[in-house]
Amino acid sequence: MATHTPKNILITGAAGFIASHFANRLVRNYPEYKIVVLDKLDYCSNLKNLIPSKSSPNFKFVKGDIGSADLVNYLLITESIDTIMHFAAQTHVDNSFGNSFEFTKNNIYGTHVLLEACKVTGQIKRFIHVSTDEVYGETDEDAVVGNHEASQLLPTNPYSATKAAAEMLVMAYGRSYGLPVITTRGNNVYGPNQFPEKLIPKFILLALQGKSLPIHGDGSNVRSYLYCEDVAEAFELILHKGEVGHVYNIGTKRERSVIDVAQDICRLFSMDPETSIKFVENRPFNDQRYFLDDEKLKILGWSERTTWDEGLKKTIDWYTKNPNWWGDVSGALLPHPRMLMMPGDLERHSDGSEDEKPESYVSSNTRMVVPPTKNVVTSQTSQKHPLKFLIYGRTGWIGGLLGKLCERQGILYEYGKGRLEDRSSLVADIQSVKPTHIFNAAGVTGRPNVDWCESHKTETIRANVAGTLTLADVSREHGLLMINYATGCIFEYDAAHPEGSGVGFKEEDTPNFMGSFYSKTKAMVEELLKEYDNVCTLRVRMPISSDLSNPRNFITKISRYNKVVNIPNSMTILDELLPISIEMAKRNLRGIWNFTNPGAVSHNEILEMYRDYIDPNFKWNNFTLEEQAKVIVAARSNNEMDASKLKNEFPELLSIKESLIKYVFEPNKKTN
């Protein structure tokens, strides 16, 4: 059996959850080792996690990023590092769906920098790379044998893909340069000090607050959980006795479904699971099960010591005594955080006192914001265009198109980093970006359609009402105009505005359609926004663009339906109207605007154009509103909007049928 006795160990990410337990264990058990920890103090790190090691003479903390090659090389040389334990990583799967590039930067590039520094200095005796069981991908539900260390890597989400890629680099440096590498792949870990974006601490903190526990999907997903001290012991063993070039699974065969975990926490808090557990929308891909073969590590001499009940009680006891360890984590306790915590302007000492960016031993005071998206423009462009737009709704259709339009027009812009309902993060955005205008293209329309809102009413209110009002209020506070993309689906034909009459609803008309919860929230927030003189509300209807491959495009939708209704409606041709919305910002226009092309067009008229311009063999069938009502949950709005106010401001605006031909069908016309 191989043995390794380190002298000077560099632990990356050691202010994080697992690595801090391991670092504290080494400092405590091996006073003859020098332990240097490197951490950039990201949102899920906290120097309070290292309080047990703070006063030890063999402990040294360095604040820095593993992506800094100069810093890493400097530390390896000046501290005579002979062993690296590489824990630093972005690890939260939900965040990886919203900001996967940050995971590539941290997990792949950061690992590459460390490996290259090891190659250049030539002094490293062990490089232990901490990976995850998620690189194996989903395990079959009926599998009785877990993934062993030689199993194929089949990652299913951006997080696990970056960890698998990092593993490939580690293996390559081992083979190409003889670097003495070892890789570990672990199950889920829980225990004290864990940032509450993870399942168990999130449930515990919510239970402490008397709130319900949100479960993704149906809660049948199965995971294996190990207590943090048991995992720290496993790393201690691998450090001293692990074989170079080998991979070690750190796992347990004891599995629990997410619903089991929630019920156990409810039991320990004397909560009724029936009323305390709520099921929420699943994340984009949620592996059903990860199952490891842990035999290899057992042979090395490790075994799990802490039972589930014992570990869970210890964890609950710690969070009960330390509920404010992380400060304000309300954003992390949401069912789908999809954001990162970034250091605030003040950092807090381990004793709780505050300074402005102290250089001494500090932990980070955090606020919730989304990872930044930087847009590069030339200095010539910035001098030519003093405008700067702050856009919310980066992942949405309109928000994405707005960014492209700004690039084409040479307008400086950045996408918002905060969630609309989180006021402090919106203020931080404005202070950081210093925009001239705010564009709000964020909100919930439904997934895949407005029927979703009927069963997700609180989420719809949070985004469409609370979020929009918060952004409007923060914008007004900072003297900024907000262009707000709203909807015209708040009206329906009535006696004063009959179908086919050409009499459209005007901006001052009171909404009369409440058939869907989505429309109800939109009408509600529009009424309240009238009190804000800094808001320009644009009522969009049935948006259409020249991109006929986009599933959100109204034409794309109806061309794929087996049957469609045939009712004339006002519609918005984005190719023509989005540039007009930018011009409206430049003119500082305010109030409510029907943001549609003049006139109305029916489903059949659009599909006839589709047949004539795109597919001569295209056929479709109609059904009545009564037939449609049988296959939808929420009623649909049908109306004609009076666009004369917009037409007067922009005389060049084309009618709906003219715009359809010019911007959509002519550019996509199929030639024989």
C-alpha cells in the first residue's frame, strides 16, 4: 500500500463547506503539517468556517482565485507546497443552468491553471482532485450494483459536465507529464456550515422559519448522503494512502428519496408533512438516482461512521444554534435560486464587527445577484453613443433580441444581474452599471404556455407583479425611465369593440379580459404602474419575428398545431417594433402604448401566407372556440388594439399584413 507524508499542503476552496471540515481536521490532527488555504470567498464560502484553525501556527489563509496563474505559481514556490487538495469549484446544479460559463471558468479553467503550475514547478508529490458522483450520470432505478471507478462518464447537466472535463485534464496531466494525481468522486455531503442552497440546510432553515419545504418534481429522486466528518476522514485516508493514478468513490449504499429527507426533517421539527411539503416545477433535468460502488475505499480502510438520524440531528442542532451564520440567505431559500451570492461592500469579521473591506481575517457579507454578463464595445462606439441600457430578461425571447439590437446599433448595454423581486440586488445593478435607461423584458408567460400560470399562481405574482413593481420603484428612485414590455392580452371583443369591426381598444380603455391568471396579473400591474411617471408600458400581442424556427414565435406555434381557431387579432412584428421601442427610450416617451402593428389579421390569413411563401403543400384545419376550450386550461384573449397613438408618433409604422410580408415572409420565401 502506498504511503504519503506531506509537509506543506495547499487546500483550494477551503472556506467552503467540505474543504473547511477537512482543513480543520488536518490542522487539528497534524500540527507538523503546514496548511495553506486558498479561497476567493465566493458566495458559498465563509471564513467563519475556519474559526477552529484561525489561531493555529500551522495554518495560513490566502484570499485569491485559482484562476490567477501568477498567484498560484507564487504560492507553490514561496510556501514550498508539495501536496494540493483541490476542492474549489462551483457546485450548485440549479445555478449551472442559468450561468454555465461561470462553471466552465471555475471548474475547468481553474483546474487547468493549477495543473500547469504543478507541471512548471515540478515539486508536487500529490495532486488530489475532488470531483463528484454526478459525472457518472443517472443510475438505473433498478440497479443493485453502483457505478465503480472505471464506469463511463455520462454527465447530464452543465455542472457535472465541467467536473468531468476537469477530470479529463487531471488524467491527461498525469499521463503526459507524470503528475502524481488522484481523483475522488463523492456522494452528497451534509452537515454544519453548508450554504443553504443545498437541500438539507435549505429545508432546515425553512423549517426553523415555519415555512413549507419545496420539492422539485414529485420528490422521487434518490440520493445518498454522507455526514461531513465521515467525508473529511475519507480525504485524510486518501491523502496518506491513496494510490497515484487511481480514482476513489466516496459513497454510501444507504439511499433516500428527496421526499424521505423532507419527511424526516418534518418529523424532527414536529411538522405535518401533508401541509408542510409543497411540490414545485422540476429543474430542466433532474437525475433520478446516483449510486456508487464504494468497495475500493473500504479496502483502503474507510467506513461510514455516522448514521443518518445521528448526522441529521447534529446538523439541525447546529443550524438551530447558528441560524444567521450566512447572513441574509432569503434568495437561496427560493425553490429555484438560479443566482449567485457575490461579496457585498462590507465584509464581516468572524466576531461579527464590520469594516470597509478589511484586510484581516474576515468572512463575506453577501447579497443575492446573478452572475455578470459583460458586453464588449469599442471606445469609438461608446463615444458616439452615450446611451447605456440595463436590460432584464436575458434568457427571454425579447430580452435576447434587445441585446442583439443594441450590438447592431453600437449601444452600450448590460443584462441585469439581480432578481426583480430582490430590491437590494436591483440597486446594486444600477450602482454598478450606471445606465441611462432600464428595459424590463422579464416575467412569466408560462411554460410552455399561459396554462402553467393557473397552477403556479404565487410564482406568477412574484415575477409579474411584485418583480415589475419593484423594478419600477427602484428605477424611479434613481431617476431612470423604464421601458416595460407588457401585454395586450387583457382585452376581449365586446359590444363596443365587435370582432371584425376595425374598432380597437385604446390605451385608456379598462381591461375587460380576466379569463387567465396570467392576464389578470398583467392587468393588475398595468393599473398600478400608472402611478409611476417614469414607466413606458408597451402592450405586446402575439409576438412574431422573422425567425420561424423559434418555438415562441406565434407563426411557428400555429403552424405546428393540428387545428387552429380562426379569429382576427392584433399582433406585434418584433423585427419592426423592437427598434421602435429603443427609439421610444431615446425620446423618453412615457405612459401606456398599444405596441402592435395597425389592424388585425386572422389565423387563416397568416397560414395562407405561410402556404404561399414557405410551404405550398401546407394544410391545416380549424376548430371552434368551444372545441378549443376543451383542450386548454385558461381562456385566451382575442382582440384588436387601436395603434393610432403609436402610428402618430411613428408614421412609417406598417400595417400588420404589410409588416408580415416585409419582415417575415419575404425574407423566408422559398424559391422553386
